[in-house]
Amino acid sequence: MELVDSKCLWIGTVDGVFHVNFMSDILAGSTTRGEPRHLDTQMTSFLFHEISCCGVDISGNYVFSGDLGGNILVWNTSHSTDHDPVIIHRANIGDSVRCLQAVRSGERVEVFVGTLSGCLYQWDLVGEPRMVEFKEETITCIRASKRCDRLCISMITGYITLFDMTHSQHEIVITKLFDLKVHHPCEKQTDLRFGSLNIKAEIWSLDFSPCATQIATGSEDQTVKITRIEDQKTVASFKDHTLAVTCITWVQHGNLSLLTSCSDDNTVVIRDTRSLFKLKTLTLPSDVVGFCTLTYLGVISGCKPPSTPSVCSTLSVDSTSSDTGSTLSECEASEVFSQLHNTLYVVCGSENGYLISRDMVSGHVTFCDRVHQGSIEGLKCEGDRVVTCSSDCCVQVHQLMLSDE
């Protein structure tokens, strides 16, 4: 075993490499530049993965995580004592996990798992996981619609597959609706950094619109595209990034519909999907040390949403131009953001283990620390909690404590 920087104890065993974090000194107080924090975090570390974690989700008290060894673990955080959560279910599918998505059905939760070999598994946490689809190519992302009535998966070939989900008392049944190639190879690819784009344009992330009538996808080809489900038509395409788009999320707050993307170019772009205007671009904070790229992101709210239901927004125009929409001035963007009922935070994970939280409107860095000793390979948000998994074999749940300031 070895103590690194007095913050992390690494332990090597015959079963793998594990580490224990000592985080109380860096998760409280001020940032590395001495600025007061408006957003703090309490962290719970889950160990017990034997190889790099890949794929994570959170639903209520349950945390789901997978790894490249094919293990799927389910933790119950409500049973945890002294930061020691309890594993309540485990399974092994014999294939490397790439992504997963938990779907709640009444009081039950089922999990869908995508693998490097292209298998889609469904697990009810009772029996063994069963394969429900085979795509022959790596499944990179799985997302359920907000109402959990549709499921979509993306592949490294630029395809998406959409399923209808029906819920019964005992099971969730998925029915394939269509396969669709959304991102196509670039015929005149000359940039040596993207030598494979003339062969395929991988989709790394996707999300449903709040009304589940459209799907946004982010690709290695540096674009975010929005596909209308009804006629499978691309209705908008944005090229806001100079490198691969690694993660996207589409959320509705009040009457604002916001599409947020992060990229290997270390920028985060926020767009208003009603008008297609770009509202803001956030760059990597200077507190992040060493080479890195942004791998995953999520959006959390500073307080509970208003009791008055909001109007679900969809795209107001159709366009296939890669330059769809323009950037609003700071004053114009502030006017749009003024429609928010509460503060929103963009939470990003990086290739070198940093977790970064920023006020979406002001861009103020509210949290920035290296919480993993490896690349963050999954990030999901629910309420004021953020769950991450990493190549360091560790899963963490961060409880974000938001001040009134």
C-alpha cells in the first residue's frame, strides 16, 4: 500500500487495486485560490470494483455502477453507515459494460446496460440480466425519456435505436420503433486528429427533449444534432465545438428549454432550444491542473422547481445548417436567463478526475477539485446529488450543499 499526497491510500490486493480517499480537508473551506465556496459537497466512496468503472446511474436511494469486467453493482445509500454503503444486488454479464440507465416503474427499478460488444441487457434486479438487443457495434449511451415511456441507445457507427417502453405490474417491455443513422462519415476528412471520421462518426451522448418528441445527439464529428421522432428528420445541427462532443443534457426549467454540451475542447455550450440561440460558452477553470478533457456533464437546480407546471418547449424552426442559430450578447442572454425560477449549476467531470461545478448564468466556479485518481467515466445528477464513476475503480456520490448566497 502507498499513501499519495496524504489524501489517498492505495491498496493492492489479489482482487484488484482499491483506494480510500481522505477528503475532509479539501471538500470544506475555500477553493485552491482562496475564494469562498457557494457550493460544497459531502462525498461517499464505493469501492469493490475490480477493474475500471464505466457507466453509472442513480435513482432514489439506489446507485448503479458497471465495469469493464462485466460486473453490475447496485448499492443502497440509505443503508450506509460511516460512508459505507451496502451492495444489495450484483450480476455479471460476461461483457464489458460501456453505459447503463436505471428506469423506475412504480416501486420497482430496472436497469438497461449497453456493452462494448453491442449487447443491450435488461435486468430486473431479481433474476439474471437478459439480452434484449444486439447491435454488433459498441453501445455508447442509453437514455430514457423523462416520462420513462421511451428508451434510446446510440452506437459508434452514428446510429441511434429508439424503443417504446410499456410498464406492467411485473416488468418493463421494450419494442423497437426504428434504427436511424444520424451522424455520417465526413467524406473530405483532412484533419489528422480525426483520422477515422471518413469511416464513421461516433455518437458519444444523447438525450430526449423534455417533451420526448425530439432526440439530441453529440458526436465525434464535433456537432450536436436534433432529430424529430415523428418523421425521423434532423431539424437542427450545431457545430459549437472544435473537438468531439462528449456529453449533452437537455433540461426544462420554467419555460426555458436548455441544451448543454461539453467537449474534448474543454468548453461547455448552453443553448436555448426555443430560439436556437447560443446563450453562453464556459471554458475550463484555471484551477484544473494538468492535461484533461471534459468527459461528462449534468445540470442541477439550486432549489426545488416551482409548483406551477411549466410549458414544455420544442424547437421553433427547422434547419439542417451546421451554423444554426447565433450567439446572444451578454445582455440578451441575461434577459433569457432571467426567466429561470432558480439557480442552475453545470457539473462536469474530466479525464483527469476533476469534478467542476459552475453557476450556469454567471459562470462562477462553485466547486473544483480532483475527486478521482483516474478518468471520470460516468456522471449522473438527481436532485442535489451527483454520482460519478472512474477508471480508478471507484464510485462516488456527492451531496451538493447549496447556500442561499
